[in-house]
Amino acid sequence: MTAGGNSRHPGPCLLVLAIFLLILTDSVVETTSGHNPYQILGVSRSASQAEIKKAYKNLAKEWHPDKNKDPNAEDMFIKISKSYEILSNEERRANFDRYGQMDENQPFGQSQHHGFRSFRNGFYFDESFFHFPRSRDFADSKYLLHHAQFNSDVLPDSHKRPYLIKVTSEWCFACIHIEPVWKEIVQDLEPLGVGIGIVDLGYERRLANQLGAHRAPSIIGLVNGRVTFFHQSIVREYLRQFIEDLLPQKLVEKITDDNYQQFLGSWHVENKPSVLLFDQVANVPLVYKLTAFAFRDYVHFGYVDQGDTHNIQLLRQFHINSYAPTMLLFKEDTENPVDIIQARGMKRQIMDEFVSNNKFLQVPRLVNQELFDELCPVKQFHRRRKYCVLLITSEDQAFLPGNKAFLDFATANKKEVLRFAYVYHSQQQPLCQALLPNQVVLSPQVLILERRSPSGKVLYRSVIGGWNGSEEEKYRLLEHLELVQKDPTYLTSDATLPELNNEMAPIFLIQWLNTAYDYILQVYDDLLYSNWREMMPILSLIFSALFILFGTVIIQAFSEPGESEPRKQVPKEQPQTEQDTSNRANTSSRPPKKDFVEVTELTDVTYISNLVKLRPGHINVVLVLTNASKNALLRKFAKEVFSFSGTQTIHFSFLNADKHRHWMPTLLHSAADTARTRCHSDEDEDSSDYTGHVLALNGYKKYFCHFRPVFTGDDPRDASSVSETSFSESRRTSRSRSRSSSDSRSRSHSRENVTGSKRGSSRATSIEVHHKLDRLGLWMERLMEGTLPRWQVPSWPFLHDADNLATVS
């Protein structure tokens, strides 16, 4: 019974537990269905990305809090955005399909349900414990930046006001910690005129890459299109100082009793009004710097510290109240301000309105096209006509009275439809020539014009009589202005004006130095804070340039000095020759480094090294001469072979036939014995004069090529032309035919030479000897091509006469 009773007791407990689990399961299912992104967007689980995106757009338009006044619209809009964020990302969508997971930072298999709590742990947390917001604050949505919006609006606007941009992401927990400081700094800086922006890494990856932001959270400052990262602790004071440091250094000039007159008198050079701010603080307020940055192209700004003892005279002269900040605006009159404003807690809106209403002088000088477009706009409607009264004058002292009178007239006749301005003829000559064609400006001229199109078309009328500032001229000008305002057709002349010269453009060198300075600062900042992803292309370029530079230096250091120098052209005069005596070894294997050819004499000392034991692949070109023809032939020989002297395998020598008269016949007979079919016997029977013959000797392979001089008595230039023609014809033939044709030409040339020498031996002169080498250049080219016939010898004969019949191997 006891056992049976014990077996029945668990029944009610199990029943209660089953009911509890069923209720919990229903709660989980209900919660899950409430946070199912497919159900929120109204799409199926098999929906494509295009369908999901279309559903998101329709629901976002319907539930946007600005368009839907339902109290639950904001929560529903957040759910829609959250659902689209999950389903648009394939990885998050797969995690939700598998595990019901909506948070990518949550471990797989653990569903994110607000009411679900783990029963495995006795102590649990949910997201409400950490107070993590489930989505971005809706107030931040107006600051979200997109790529197109950034490039079209924010980037150009950064030239008028700085921007503070926060880079964040949807699931960035560190971004949550800085959120209170960010809201505080936004409330502080936005009323001062600082632009605020937020970039979401998840949705605006392209914009983040353009900014160079690759992690969240990041704070970026944007001024004049230049991106600067904030690297300090995210504290309100540091962020204010960060914005202040982004502004140019000389926006506001410190004014004292010593320099205020110079500051106010600079309107003539700066072509701008001057604004003075009087305040009790020593440092320039940030709001004043921001105003100066916005209007720096129009107004010159100065600041006066009322607590400084060096400003007492300045405070007394303008009767400044020390209990509230005061702003004075000066134009051409430096003694009396044209406008004044005084208020406690000077706000940015008041400053902007005060400056924008007085950003031009009474009579400004047209110094660029932008100022002309703004001062004299193009007519758009009949009621918005603007007539520009233009004085063409000069900066010479003689023109100053007329300029002063024009200023007084403009001050006395100031109207909304009239804009007074002046130009210097020397600075804007194209403009003056278009308005006053074929006229020399000897005195100031006044014109009334109206711009009709942006392309430069204007209607104008010139005031007859010029302008000297007399009362009569003032009256005449006033009549013209009244007639123009009554009848616009009074402007009878028309012209197309060119674009004005920019007189205030910085010098190219200064502009280049400023750009280089900004670039160096950016590189230093990237290196200091290790922004390697942005620095890698620059570092790669720098190291590549250094590698090329040092590689070139190293190559030049280890190369021979002569290799880096270009070869000099052949001079017009005949190059010199250098004879090597018996006490110097042959050095002709080196490339030439001089403007002459080294020609070594074959003697008993140099014969073995220059011929018998010549290195494989090397050829020694030997000229045969006599004492009588030595000087003439050497000069001609050097001239013909100079272009081939750069080849390291070619050496040049000469053989004196008077000293070694038996060497040449012995060599030829040795070659004839080797090849009987080649008729040398006809040439050598009666040939005792080998002057002008040239041999190309290959000492290692024991063969030679033979050049036989041919002299016809013609002009050498004609001979050279004939040789070039025959040479070009020979190059058109094949390699097999070139060898046989060259043999026949050599034999015919040899027979002609023998016949000529027999007939004209009695009239052999120095000129005839000089022409023996006229065709040597063509023969050398064929030698380099390898198309010359080769004569084999069993061994080289000795050089000295005593053993002329002996040979050496």
C-alpha cells in the first residue's frame, strides 16, 4: 500500500507541471509570433529580396511617424525597420530561420524572446536588465546621412560651417555608452550653427568607406571638405575644442588700441566691411568664430576684449557698454559704424542676420565673377530689376577725388533697385573693353547696366561727359537713374561681358604650400593613430619610389663608369689612332671609352696573345701596310672601323709588310693548299704588294676572312654609294646564295685589283693608297653578319722572317 500510494502521488504533480509547460509554450509561441519579421512585413519565408524590399518600403511609408498620427506608429515603424534589417541580411535571415534568432550577437539556438527566460540558471538576465534600447532613438533619424545627400548637400555646405558626424551601427554596445554625451554635445553645438550627422555602418557602407570610417563608434569632423577623426575621450569639453580646432586659425583678429585704425582702414585692400565684437571674455567665443567662418568671404572680423587694459581708448571712442556683448559694423567710414547691435547672450541667428544685411560695402570693387553675380544678379522678374551703376576708374592719385565723389553720391542715393560698384581698368581690361569698345579711358566713366542672361548679356547706357565728381555731373547721373527706373528701354546699348578676373586669387605657390601643409597634417594624423587601411596606398607608393631610386643608385655604383656614359658620335674630322709599342700588352678587348680606335701592331711580343692564343669567339681585324703608307692607311682604317669598335669581341691590329714580308704569302699559300678549288694561285703569283689588305683572323678556330682593296679612281662618295647598292642587293638573297655570290665578287674584285695595279703601278700616289679602304665599312658589316667566305688554315705561320716557312699551332 505504501509503495502503491507512493506511485500515485506524482500524478497530480506531473499534471500541474504539464499544464505549466503548456501555458509557457503558448506564451513563447505568442511572443515569437509578435516578433516574427516575416509576419511584420507580411511576406512568406520563401520571399525574395525584391519582395522583402518592396514590402518594407510600402510599410515604412504607411507607418512613418511624420505621416501616421497613430500613437503606436513609432513602435510599429521600429519593428518594420528591425524586421527588414534581419531579412535583408542573408546571414541574419538564416539564423532566424534555424533558431528564431534576431540578434546576431546572441549564441545560436537561443531565441530572443522578451518573455522567455532560461530555466537552467537560477539567476537570469534579460535585455531590460541592461536597459539596452531595442532600436535607435527616433530623434536621431533626422541626422542620418546618405551617400548621395552627403556629396550633394553636406560636402559643399562644409565650406560654410563645420560638421560633427557620428559613425555608429545598430548593434554597437559601445555606441550606447557615448549616447548621453552625444545628445548633450548636439544640444550644445547645433544652436551655434554646427552641422550634425550620423552614419550607419550597416546601411551606408559606401559613405563610411568614403569617410574612411571602418569601425563604430567614431567621431568625425568635416570642414572645407576635409575629414578629421576625433581621437580623444568622448567628453563634451573635448568635442567643443575639437570643433574649434578644425576652424582656420586667422578667422578673427585680436584688436587693441594699437591696431584698430589699421583694421578698420583695411576695407580698401580687403574690399570687405569690418565687424568688431566687444565682450568680457578673454578668448573669442565659439559662436563668433562660427559666424566669421560662414561670412569670411564677405566680412573682416575682429574681437575686442573689454577686460584688457590696452583697449580703454577704443571703448571710450565708440561708447561701448561693458555689461553686454556689442557688435559694430563699419564700411568705408571708419569713424562711424553703419550698424550696431547689443544683447545679452548673443545668439547665432542674430549674428547671421546682422552680418548678412551688411556684407557689402557701400560701393564695393568688382574683384571676381562671384561678387558680380551676387551684387548685380540677372533679371528674373519685372519687379525684381536690379540696375548696376558701374564706375570705371583707376587707382592713381589723380582719380581719387572722383572716386570719393562717387562714394558720396552712392551713399546719398541708396535704393533697393540700385547697386553701386566700381572697377579698376588695369585689373579688368576685358570687361572695360566690352563696355567701352575702341575707347581709351583717360578719365573715369559711369555706366548704368542691367544683366539679362547668365551668359553675360547686358543692356547698358554710358553717362556722357565722364565723371569727375562735380555737382553738374551728379545731377546728370541722377537724371539718368530716374529715367532708367521709369523706362527700362532707356538702356539702348547691349554687350556680352566676359568673365571677370579673380583679383583675390591666391598665388599658385601659396596655394600649393597650403595644400601640401594640409596633406602633411593628414598623413601625420593617419600615421599617429595607425589608420593603416587608408595609409597603405600612400606607403606603397613611397616605398616603391624609394626602391626605384636606391636601386638605380646601386646599379650605377656597381657598373663600370663608361657604361653609363652615352657613346659619342663620330666626329667629322678623322679620329686619331694610337699605336701600341712592344712594351705594352694588348688591351683592345675592352669597350672603347675614347674618341679614337686602339690599333695594336703585330710584333713578336704581341703575336701570340693577339692571334695564336686569342680567346674563343674573338676576332682580330689586321690591316697590312708599309712604312710609306702607314699614316694614310691608319687614318682611313680607324675612320672605317670606328663604328664597330664598341664590340668587345672585335680587336684591331696592323701588320708592317716591310718588317714581315713573308708572313702574308705564307698564310695565303697555306689557305690555298687547304682549299684547292678556290683560285688563290692566280692572285698570288705576281702579287707582292699587299698594302691595304685586311684580314679578319679567328685564332681559336683557325680561319680568316680576306678583304682585297679595289680602287677605280672615282670619287670616294660614288664608290661608297655603289658599295651600298651592291650590299643591299646581296642582303636580299638567301644565306646559301650569299656565300657563293660573295666568292665570285671577291675573285672578280681581286682580278680587277691585280689588273689595275699592273696598269697603274707607275702612278700610285698617296691619294690612291687612301682610297684602297673605301669599301672596308661594307665589308665589316658583312663580317658582323657572318656572310663572308672563310678560309681555313691548318696552323698559323710564325711572324719573324727567319722562320717564315714554319708554323705554330
